[in-house]
Amino acid sequence: MKRTHLPLNALRVYDAAARHLSFTRAADELAVTPAAVGQQIRALEDHLGVVLFRRTSKGLELTEEGCAGLDALREGFLKFEESVQAMQAGQASDRFTIAVPREFYAQWLSRRLASYQEENPGVKFHLVADENADFTEANLDLAVRLIDGPGDLEGVELIAAPRVTVASEEAAEQWIDWPGASLPEGANPTITAGNPGQALSSAAAGLGRTILPLPLVEEAVAGRKLQVLEGPTESRRAYWLVAPLPQWRQKKVKALVAHLTS
């Protein structure tokens, strides 16, 4: 019999009914109705082509065929439990793999991970620089992205990202562009950076002015490495913490999300 054709739910019902020798008590254990138990047993008997239970004056009894497979079935369920435990152990509760933009990590996330680690000694973080990395290929738990919503993923907004135009005091009269900068019409950039972090470093070095999310420049502005020329102005995009639903449901992920959004 092909594994894809195994009637696993009906076998689970059969195991419960065999232990209790009662459809009613099996139904109580499984949180279903006795009628549902009976329906599953009949479907399993039809599938196997054998009778598993008989009703007698003393109550429900297993047939010879019904007894024959029980030990192997229960051993199989124990193997299932061991398999689930092994898979859960693989998602260690003290390890996180997070894809995050380098500049956002430096300006915002690093301090919050440090406080989480202080409250949870032994927690380990593995950081991936490409926030758009594939969750499966990179074995990610979470990603931080500058986006206008989580899309097909589960997510929560970490911090709004209003836009500001910044430059150093000695900046050249030229623009620094980067994907997503949305420079003013007519701007002719002399530098094109690959990401906001490179644009930030270029502006701090006096290479020109650029438009960046406010959370990235607050520290540089406070330290007078940069000055705000315009803004802040609202932006549709924000820094979101995202993950596919299976990762989002993990207890460890829920705990970290709660900490980062508290």
C-alpha cells in the first residue's frame, strides 16, 4: 500500500476505539461524536476489506483481524511521535536565523536583540545580509524588509520609515541614488549606491545628498555627521518583520516578535 494512501486519521480512530473498546469513550478522547467514530471505523473496514469490531452482549470486541495489526500500528504511532520531536528539535528554541539589512541591524535591531539575549541567556543569532533571501534555501526564521506590507507572508510592522533628505555640512551639490530612493524630478545623481547603507555612508562622507528612511539616519543626525535638509515626509513603506506561516507559529518566533514589538 502506498504511503500516500494510508488512512491515517481512520487508523488513529481505530487505535482509540481498540484501547477503550467503546466508540463513545474513543469519541470523548478525540473530541468528536460517537457517530463520527463509527463512520471512520466503517470507512477503514471498507478500505481494508475486513471487519475490525463486532458487537456482543458484553459490548464491543475486536475481531481476530482487528487484533492482528494493533501492535505494529501503535509502534508506528510512537515512531511518528519520535519523528515530530526530532523535527522540533531541529528548530532549536535557542537559535534564530534572521535576514536583515545591515544598516537597519546597526541602527535599530542590534540593541533589541541584545536585550532579548540578556533576558534569555544562551540564545544565538545567525544573521543573513540579504533581507530578500529565500526562507527555505537560507533556513530563515524571520526577515526584516523595507516594504509596504507583508504580502503573502505573515508580518508585523516594526517601525515606520518616513523619508528625510540628508547631507553632511561639507556635502557636494550632487545627489546620491539607491534603489527606492525616489529622488526629485530632474535630479541627476553622480553616485548610485546598491542599498540604503551605502547611500548613508556616501552621504556621511560628504559625497552628496540623498533621501533615506528616518530610522537609519537618526544616530548620524544626532552625532552631527548628517543634517536633515527636508522632511520627514510620510512613506508607504516601513520596516516589517515577516515570515511564512509555519515559522510565524513557532513558539520561539512568537516570543521574539513579542519582545521586538513591545
